[in-house]
Amino acid sequence: MDLKLPHAEFVYNRAPARATGCSPFLGLYGINPLTPIDLIPLPTNCEVIFEVEQTEKEMKKLHEHIRAHIEKINQPYKATANKNKKEVEYQPRDLIWLHLRKERFPIRRKSKLMARGDGPFKVLAKVGTNAYKLELPGDMAISSTFNVGDLSPFVEDDIDFRDLRANPFKGGEDDAN
């Protein structure tokens, strides 16, 4: 079995890949050898004149072709993955809601009855293409940078369900009158 492994590797490296449209040998060496002997380097005592600049141009052209083919093949996958995604841009000083994930906020999400979101928080800055830095209170001892997937816009008309909970410490009206 061990004797057949190099032959299987050679056959695999000679076969064209769907993503690149060419074989690994062609992409790496610029040739698709028929036999393993074709890969043996030439003896150093022979004088061989190579057109180095021409070979370099051909390899660059081949790599550009491979890159274009990979991008073409990945387009349907990208379209499917981004079908339901929407671009959201927040500006500094915008107010947003923060989704409390169990992995990142284990203390604030101990039970399913606890709040799933918190906020509103102020956006301080955009970090990269899909992350934002928020102004968090001091008791949240975590990083203040969050992925855009954990954020949602704050609208003034939104109901704050924290105010709807019974609060025994909140002063109320006197029912006797």
C-alpha cells in the first residue's frame, strides 16, 4: 500500500481542480507532467538557456487566470451566503441596542427569562468593515468592540421592557386617596 501512495499523489496533482480550472502541477510549475520523470531537475553541468522573463510573464498570466477562475466559481456561493444580509452603517454618536449572547455575557444571560438585549449605547467609532466600538458602562468589564451582527438600531419609539417589570423600590401613587 505504501508503494502506491506516491503514484496516487502524482495522479491527484495532475488532475484539474474545479475551483482553479487547472492542476496543482500546472499552477505551481507551469507544466502538467505526463510522468514523474518530467519533474526531475536537469543536471547542473548542462548548459540550458531559459527565457526567464518570458517564463515569469507566462506564470503571472497563468496565476491571474487562476485567480479570475476562482472568483468566478465563488460568485454563486457568495450570492447565496449574502442573500439575506443587509448593509448597516452606524455613525459615531448613534444610539444602538446590543444583543447579549450567552457566550460573551454568561452572567447577564443565566436564564432564559433575563433580557436578551441591553442599551441604548453610543457608538464611538467604526473598527474595520463590520465592527463598532461602543461606550459601555464600567460594570461590563469586557471589550467594547462588537460585530455588526450583535447590534441593532435604537428607535425612540421602541418600548423599553426593563421599565415594564415590577420594581418594588419605585415610588408610586398612594392608593388610599
